[in-house]
Amino acid sequence: MRRPIVAGNWKMHGSRAENARLTEELLAGCPAQPRASAVVCPPFVYLQEVGRLLRDSAFSLGAQDVCADAQGAFTGEVSAAMLRDTGCEYVLVGHSERRLLYRESDQLIARKFAAALARGLKPILCVGEQLAEREAGRTQDVVARQLDVVLELSGAGALAQGVIAYEPVWAIGTGRNAAPEQAQEVHAFIRERIGARDARIAAATRLLYGGSVKAGNAAELFAMPDVDGGLIGGASLKADEFLAILAAAGA
Ligand code: PEP
């Protein structure tokens, strides 16, 4: 049985005061032991503070990115060891905003995934096609390419500690979520592709859907057999929305 995960990606939003308000509301509204794992991913500079606010709660801490290298002269970068030291359990790698705006390659993302694992973090690998790729019928090719580079470098066994988030780029921040059947089709494809290497790992790997998930559509998305929760952007900044999504994942 796969325990669902709902992870909130706060992106470059918030302030100390706003984070304090949001975490207070999350703590007040969250059951002591939700059925789904709850994760929040604040910006780097707030990780320690948010971690302190959420200590001993049901929420785990995640970062939004990690350096592929372990340490050294990499100005502006943050290592996996530093994230662990700061209390992170999870880290996003390969978010489409990193792939597209910062030109992160599949190879770099695979190295980030490996670096996170090497330090005991649980990487959440984001994959997903752009609209033109979907319209050209290339969704599976794109997702397979993004996934295979990671599987080649780290092996399918590495997914025992990792999570995959399918996030169609056209659904992120647009208010237009994938239909549950569209999400299920790609999730089933991802599970099959992992299964071709290791059936046991494929059955156990948590596959999240991300892209305009809200309280109003979460339940139907999470009802799909291969959707094991969600990666949530905009709606994770509103405590009532995020808590309702968390509840939908545990229903
Ligand atoms: C995201 O950025 O990962 C995301 C899913 O954003 P949104 O929920 O706002 O579409």
C-alpha cells in the first residue's frame, strides 16, 4: 500500500511574517496523523525558520532545488548535506521552471537526484511535457527521456527512496489541470516504464500529479489508481486549500 504524499511548493513567495501565519493555520487545521504525508517546500532562506515552526508536527520539510555537487566553490548553490543539516527530508529536482527558465538539462537533474539520495534526502523528480509536445503526440517520449536519464544514472532501486511528480507544463499555474484520465494514462506509463526494470520498485513508487490542483479537483485526481497524491503550487499558499487537498489524499 503506497502512502499518499501532498507536497506544497511555495516557489519564490512568502516572508517571515507570511510564513508564520501560513504555518500557524496549517498546524491549527491539520489532524495529528493525516493519512497522507504532508510536505512543505519553502524558499531556501526560510527553511530553517519554517522547520522550527513545524517541528514535531505532521509536516515534513522539503527544499525546492539542490546542487548536483557535494561541496566547494559553487557560489550561490546549496548542497544536499546542507539541506539535511537544516532539517529537510525531501527536495524537488527538475521542476519545469528549473528546466525551462534556468536551462537545467536531463543530465544535470539526474546528478541532482543522485546527490540528494547520497545524502539521505528523498528527491521528488518532476517530469512532464510542454503543450506543443502533447499536441504533437510526444508526451510519452518526453516523460520517458526525462525518467530514463535518472534510472540510468541511479538505477531503479534508487526510487525506493524517491518520488516522481508528473507535472504537465501546460497545467502548471494555468488553472487548467489535466483531466484525471489524462493524468492516469501518464502515471500508468511511468509505472510500467519503471516496472520494465524492477516490478517491485514500480509497485511501491509514489507518483504525484501536479498542475493546478485545488480543493475542488483534488479528490477526482487522487481517485485514479496510479495517482498517489499531488505536488501543489499556488494552492499550497492558502492553508484551507492545502488542508482540503491533504484531506482528499487521505480519503
Ligand atoms: C508546481 O509549480 O509544481 C505546480 C503544480 O503549480 P500549480 O499548482 O500552481 O499549478
